[in-house]
Amino acid sequence: MPDPRLRRRLALLFPTVILLSAGASLIGAGAHLLAAQAVRGATGIHLGYVEWAMLGLPVSLLASLAGAGLILWLFVPREALLAPLPRIATPAPDAATRARQRRIGLVRALVVSLWLTAGLHGIGMALVALIGALALLTPLFTIRKPKEIFRAVDTELLLYMTATVLMAEAMVATGADRWLAEQALAALPPGLSGSLPTVVVLLSAVAVLAHLAITSRSARAAVLIPAVALPLAAMGHDPALMVMVAVMGTGFCQSMMASAKPVAIFGQAEEAGFCQRNLIRLALPLAPVVTVLLIGFALLVWPAQLARMRDDVQPAPVPTLPAMSAAMLVAPAVALPPPAVPMIEAARPLPRPQRLAQAVPQKTSPQAGQPRPELGLRALNRILRPAGIRLVIR
């Protein structure tokens, strides 16, 4: 590092760019998958990797540039900012190191490919990541033993992040997150519910500030989409637009150490860590900038993009008037099969129509004392049956 004063600034820069640029990719955060599923269920629009990049890449790029610019303006001394960049001499890696780097790059490409094709092979993303991490612990990829690597893990950081995840799950389990979302939704005056700019401003502010109460990004999306975004869409607004504003606003989470994992990792570094006061100093101007970007894209850019994506969705074919007329002419000539009769009623004979029953004479039972010749004929045939003779009276 040519200037030791830049270590803390770089420690702030890396998590800021990581968090703000994650919105450019569908797999940048688990919240994006929830948003894509909600958009498809509400509007039928399928947000793949290309469609998501078209929506999220511009706003993520501008937000990352704004965050980097604020860090340079607020934390880097003017003389260091205006000084020319010195040439840093880096030693060339040896042949063994280059071979390990190529193997690591191959494993990384394989893991990303398996993530992208998860719908084909059915292997979960977490399992793929675990297998890739275990492969990188083998001697082909590192010169250190696995025991040494596990000993170097920051246990305090793991416990710290576990506590933040448990706090987020507790808020979801107790319903405190939905109560906060309902209170934010109740702040919207009834007369302004039909105004798109007002709704977008409210939703953007809620999404950006949600990390102060819900530390997990996926948990924020799981709360904001059904509790805030979709109810606002029910007031007459585009559901896809509301979901995009909510999920892209969750990318801002630089106000506290517990707000995101990259912030905690870089903040607790031994030599280049930053403090909570540095985060507040960065978050105060960065939060309004991200909010303004969300509002601008939601009002000026995303509606046209979503309209084109909605036009690409193939609706169900609707028959035209000539086709309907032809169907009406052909329909009477087609003999439709009768509906199936339940099997429990098939054993019962159909009742005879009343008029037909009256036209057919009913057989009367013979009165007592009248001769019955058929009885005698039946007895005679029984006697002649061994000889193969049968008498019939016509």
C-alpha cells in the first residue's frame, strides 16, 4: 500500500461497492430470486438473467459510482486525492502459484456454471458452494493444511453474524417486521394512494431504511414484498414496478456493522478496520442519493422497460370474430357425446316415461281358480328333457 492512510478508505469502499452492485445480477442476493418469483406470479413477466441485468445494472452502476465518489470526497485527504498514482511494483508469481490460480479459476467457473444451470440438474446452490469450498481446501489449490485454515477463521465474526441472523428470524417469527411494515403503509394518506410519485417515494424510503430494523436482506425482501409492495400495487399500480423498487432498495445497508456481512468482515479487519462513526458519516449522504436514484428509475426508466417485457409475454389466444362465427356454424353439426353416467346409477334402470307407461297394458295376475296351461307344459317338458324333446305352444 503506497499510502497507509488509504487502508481505511479502501475498507469502506469494498463493502459499499459489493452491496450496491449486487442489484445488477439475479444471483447477487437471495432477495432477487424472491422478487423474480413475485413478479412472475403477479404479472406473468419472467425475469431471467438478461432481463434482470437490463433493469438492475444501470441503477446499481450509478449507486456504486455515487458511493465510491462519496468515500473519496469524505475520507480521502485532498493532497492524496490530487496526487498522481504511483506505480506499484508487484512480484510476478512463480509457476506453481500460476497453476494454482488457474485451477482456482476453473473451480470458480464450474461453480458459477452449476448455479446458472440449477434448473437442469436440480442441485441446490448451497450444496454446490459447499462442494466448491471443500475442493478448494485440497492440496491442489492451497499450500496450507485444512486444519490451519479452520484455525484462522474468525470465530467472533461468525458468532456476531449468527446473532444478527437470529435477530432477523426472531422479528419475522414474532410478526414485529410486518407490524412495522403496516405502520409504514398506514402513513400514506388515503387521498394520495392513487398517486404513483407519492407511492414510489414512500416505498423507496421504507426499503432504504428497512435495514435499521431487519438485518437480513432476504428477510427484508420477504417482508416488504407481501406486506408493502403488493398492497401498494393493489391500489392501482404496477406490481412489477413496486416489487423492483422494494427489492432494489434493500441493497442499501451500510449504516451499521450488523447490517450486512461484507460490512462486518471489512469493518473488523485488524489493520484496516473502520468504526461505527465512519459508517454513519458515509450513510447520511449516501442514503438520500440511493433513494433519489430509485425514485428516478421507478418513474422514468422502469415503466417503459416493464411495458416492453409485458408485451413479450404471449397471452392466451383470443378467437377473432370470423373464427367465432365459423365455430358457431359448425357447432350444431357436431354431435357431442352424452355425459358419463355415474357407475352407482348405472345398475338402476331408467324410469319409463309417463305417457309410454300409460300406453303399454299392464299384465294382470290370474285370479284364483282359473286354469294355467303354462304350468302343465312346464311339467311335461321337465319329464321329456332326458329324451331331448321340448314342446312349445304357439
